[in-house]
Amino acid sequence: MKLGYTILYVPDMAQAVAFYRDKLGLTPTYESDDWTAFDAGGHTLALHASEAQGQTQRAGLFFVVDDVDAAYERLKQKGVEFLTEPQDQPFGFRTVECKDPFGNVVELGTPLD
């Protein structure tokens, strides 16, 4: 079994799409008023309008990046607010955390050599 896609329920589709497309740099593969899908490196990230299903849940995501420190600096310049600074983790990654506009935690990580 493999994870097919991850769904985030968002209260404002336009704002969510702007964050994941313009700030994180993901490429949309499908867009509608209540559903947008992105190619996230072989995995699909789907945004679903929360009011369409009466959902209020949120989710967290982990993206593997080539250089977490460079990603941190690039995203800071785009106005992304971070919860942490890049730091080595005992589970073998150097990570940093931010939140999307709706409080979903987005963690970026690079494997430690």
C-alpha cells in the first residue's frame, strides 16, 4: 500500500493556492473552485475547500528538499513565517517548520549525511 495523495481542507482556496504555488513553488496539475491538486515530487497534494464538505480539520506535511538552509532563506525572503530555524534532528534530518495561511504545519527537511 502506498499513500496516493494528501488532502488539506482550506477555508480560502485562492489564498491556499497562492501559498503552495507561489511561495513553495509546487506545480498545479488540476484546479477548480473547490479542489486543486499539485505535483509534490511524485506525490499529490490536494487542497479541498473546507466549506464544500463542512470540514474544519487541518493537516501537517513533510517535504524533503535538497538544502533545507537554502530553502529556509529563499522562503523567508518570500515572506513565509517560520516556527523554527533549521536544526539537526535525531531522526536523521535537518528540518525547519513553518505554517501555511490556515495553521497547517509545513516541515522541510534534508537528510543528514
